[in-house]
Amino acid sequence: MAQETSVLLLDEPTSNLDLRNQLEVLDIIREMAADRGVAAIVTMHDLNLALRFADKFILMRGGTIWDMGGREIITAENIKSVYSVDVTVAEVNGRPVIVPV
């Protein structure tokens, strides 16, 4: 971030943080990207945080891209295929959330 690069590449920036600090870190990243006009590429396993902050998604399975795109790719079917877990994708207060079933 100090190098004023055109791309921020972050690997699990919210790992080991409590919920409040996870939200704060991702808010800071989003604000920095918008203010500086740069792209932020973030890897994370928390799908609900990704849904809250990301514009685009890449789902990977076995080291290859399974699907990529906007929120439309975050479906129960894709999550089942990638993670082998049954989920419901619901909406809470106007935000999509993933709930294991």
C-alpha cells in the first residue's frame, strides 16, 4: 500500500481477526481502492464477507477455476460443487448471506 501500486493483492487479510476488525479491514481496503483508483484482489474463504465486499468472484476447485463473475455465480449449486456442502443463499437486510443447511 505504501508503494502506491495500481493493484492491491491481499491473501486472507482478515485471518484471525474478530468480526468487528474483519469489517474494519475490508472497509479500509474498499475505501483505499476507491480513493486511489486501484484494483484490490483479495483471497478469502469467508463467503459471507466476500459477498458483502466484493464486486467479482472466482470460485476455485482442485486448483482450477470453477466459475467466475458477479454475485450471480454465488449459488447453492456452485457452492455444493466447490465445497461439497449444502447451503441456502438467502437475503438478510438486503444483503445476500450463505447459510449451511
